[in-house]
Amino acid sequence: MKATLGGARRRARAASRRALKHARPAASSAGSRLVAGARAVPVPVRVRVGVSKAVLRRPRPIRVPVDSLLLGSQVGLDAARVSDLLGDPLWPSTRVVDGPHVSLLRLADTNGDALSDDEILTSAYGQMALRFADARGSYFGATDAAGVVALGRDLIARYRGEAPRDAATAYRSTRSDPVLVAPVRWSECYQVLDGHHRLALAIARGEQYIDVTTKRFSVTTPLQDLLNQMSWLEGNRELYQPVDAPELRQSWATVRRCTDRRDKMLAFLGERGLLTPQTTSYLDVASCYGWFVNEMRTAGYAANGIERDPLGPQLGRTIYDLPEELIRVGDAERLLLDTPVTDVVSCFSLLHHFALGRATVGAPELLRLLDKVTGRVLFFDTGEGHEAWFRDSLAEWDAGYIAGFLREHGTFDEIVDLGPDVDAIPPYENNYGRHLFACVRTAPR
């Protein structure tokens, strides 16, 4: 992603990542083997369930905040399969309090007795239930639109303390069954395995904590799995760009804030009269998850990216709902050769890899390629000599040296230093603080 190394070894790793692209989150390996072994034994279901309760569940319930509970299994499907069926890659990263079950009860609070059948069917809950009924034949007994309406009204009746309206819509679990959850690895969160409707009732009634029974083995979410597969992270729990997901907040460090550079870019373009998104194209080179592509697209620009890691487009779609075709995959020095001139280009934290000899061309050649595709402004930063990582290898690369490098190897009319980033904070206090440069052409290319 940041480096642009070739070779058979990296191609093999990329092939391996593609093969793992649709891997499912699972319990720890020991737990997975235990579950698989138990299921392989030809014993009655009642006995198997009893063994599961005795061996795989912790004996005593714990009390947890409702905000820590994430959407999970539904009607016999694990969270990842639910995610696929609903076309929502962030289903397992969504809090129950923000989920469709609670939203239906909020809607009932708002509309009261005027809540129509169509409003139930078009709600997030109704759409979810219809999708399950279509794909699985039933969602808690509901097989069609009328059944989904009855199921929704039954949930609302329970919420209001009324008797269930239709026995055919009774839930699979009883009120005496525990809410069953699994700890989400590296987080304070829990994935709900059974009990979404009961939790929705408790949350809508204002409960802040709830007793749950936990599985002994933790799970990961598809988002965690996808982030862990990115080549440059090598298994570290780090986020190179902002990702807002509850299971990442405790143990995943956000390496770069990005908002400071975005704000400086947009302010500079506005000051120079270049803030005309409807007619302005934007390209982010080494786009990572696609955060800058998404932010500039949100601002109205025709935004695209180039990313070396083949997981980049998938992450952009999963995290920011970016169309995958907006991110081209490949080495920057190759893709820039046939990239059309773009009004605004950004290239962050890439050139130092070229300066360190980790690519097929040198740093001057990469800058010439960036220069060639930039129509009006190139926003640029790179590793600097004050950082602990580069004190020996890039000792001379301070802000003055970089400005001179941009003048020497580019054809820009003006080089403007917009100041350092705000990323030199723990645990990265000895790194970053990289200067953002705006390389400007007086007339468009």
C-alpha cells in the first residue's frame, strides 16, 4: 500500500489475501475445533445443546452496558452470513441500540397507534424481515408481508406491555432464556448470538445495562478480519485512516487523524478559488481505505484513488460505501503512466518508500509522474528526518529539503508549506508531524 515493492513473494501474499477475501469471522481455533468436533458426533440435539451450554458457556451471567452489544446471529445464520444476506457488511459492527429491532420500537413511539402496515414494512426491521423470509422461507414464523406486519406488531405489543397479538409469531427463544453473546476480540463489545428482540424491548424501555450469558470463546467481526489482512499492517491493530466502528475503539490505534489535512486542503482550494467541486476532479495516490476519496467525493469532487493493496477497494466499500470502481489497484509508478490529467492530486506518505529504494523507480521519477498528472494542485507529504523511523535513513529530509526537492523535480509555479500534521501524539509521539505542501500551477495544464 505505502511501499511499492514487486516480486514473487508479494504476489504470493496478494494471492493469499484474495483467497481469504470472503473468510468468515470465527471463534478462537480451540473453540472452533471443539464446536466442529461436537457437531460431528451423532448425538441427539437436546444432548448436544446441553453439552454446548455446559462446556461452551460461562456458568454465570454478567451485566454489561447495552451500548457494548453488537448485532449478530439471526434465524440460524451467523453474523457474517447475515451480513452477506442483507448486503450490509457492517451489520456485525452495528450496535443493537442502532439496529432495526430498536428502530421499529422508536418508530412506534413516534407514530403511536397511527403506525401503518406500510410503515412497518418499509422500516429497517420490516425490510430485514422480508429479506430473511424471501431467502430463508421464514423469519420467526413470518413468511410474507402480512406475517412480517404481524411480527412487527407483536413486538410493539410486547413493548407496550400488551398480550401478543398472534401466537404464530412467537419467538424461537422464550423470555426465560438468557441473552446469549460472544466477546468480540480486542474490544469491550459483545456479539449477540440470541436475544435481539428481548434486547430491543429492554433498550426501548430505557435500560442501560442488561444481564447476558457469554460464550467462552471470542469472535472477530468481518471488518476486523478485513483490516487484519492488509499487507502493510502485518497483523498490527492499527488504523491508518479513521474508521468509526465500536469494536475498534478500545485496541485499534488510529495512526493518522486525516481531518487536519482534509481541512487544510479544502481551505486552500477555497482561498485560491479552486473550490468548484462540480467541475473539479480529484485523485488520491496511495488511497489506503479510501478516506480522502470519500471525503472529497462528499464535498462534491469527482474523486478517485490509486491503491497498491487489492483490499483497498473492498475496504472503501465496506467502511465508506465507496463504489469499488473508484479505486484502481496497482503500483503507483505503473498506474500513473496512463492516468489522465486531474485537477487536484494528493499523495501522502508514499515518496519516502521510493527514496529508500523500496520501489521500481526512484523518488524523483515518482514526483515527475505526479507532476505530469496534476492539473492545478498537488497536495503532498512524506516521511521526514525528525521522525524516529527515519533519523538515519532520511536525516536530511526536513521541510526545507522537501520544498527544494519539489521545486527541483517538479514544474510547479509555487510551493506552499501548509504546516505539520497533528499525528505526533502517543503512541506515535516520536513520529509524524509531517509537513503538508501545496504544489500549485498558475494556469491549468
